[in-house]
Amino acid sequence: MQALDLNDLPFLKEESLRAFHWLLAEYPEANTQKNLDPGSQKFVETKEEIPFPIRWKTEQMGQILEWVVSDMGSVTLRLGGLEGNRRNPAPIFYLSLRKSEEGKFLWTDPEGNPIPFPDPSIHKDIQNRIQLYVDSIS
């Protein structure tokens, strides 16, 4: 993988916004008063400048989880209930943008494996990671 440079920052931000819009549509905000950033949907509707990191809580498999999208090209799904209130809760799912040797940007998992994202095929992996967490607390 190639190192990022300053010229890559606008592209990373643009891709992060694209990921945010896709994720918010697929994993909408939970109806909870504990959202860290209530009104993420407001940015989609009004086209206002979105401040990073973008955070919203969603409910999956009976658990409150939090999505965090950074302007540097990373997407994290982490605990969002009471456990999520501690500093830096454990990630359940994580992807980041990396630059290949050819200069092409790819979404990758923590091990550096390319992942199709945003793409509907990612739902299964996200659901498997959530299920793994749910099973671990049962």
C-alpha cells in the first residue's frame, strides 16, 4: 500500500461522505434520546456542511450501536448503549480507505483485505459481526 499525501485529503472526505450517506440509508438512526449526534438525517435533508466525525446510533438485533465515519476514510461500528459511553468502546466492524501500489483507493478491513464498500454484499459481514457480539454477551 502507498502512503497518503495531502492531495488525497479531499478525496478521502468525499468518499467518507458517500459512505455516510449509504450507511445512514441502510442503518437509520435509532429512535433513542441517547444519540450522540441527534439529527444526522438533518444533514441529508438540508445539504448542510457535515461536521466530522459523523456519529449516529442505530438499533440492530436488539442492541444500540454507534456508527462513526471520519473524514480520513474510516468507518467504525461500535457499542452504542451504556457500554458505548466509555472512552473508545471496542469496534464491532471497521473499514478504512487505503491507497494501493497502483494509486487506487480501496476499502479494506483491519487486515488489509479489500472489501466491496459501499455495496449491498457488505450487509452479511456487518450482520455476522453484530451476531458475534450478541452471542458473546448472551
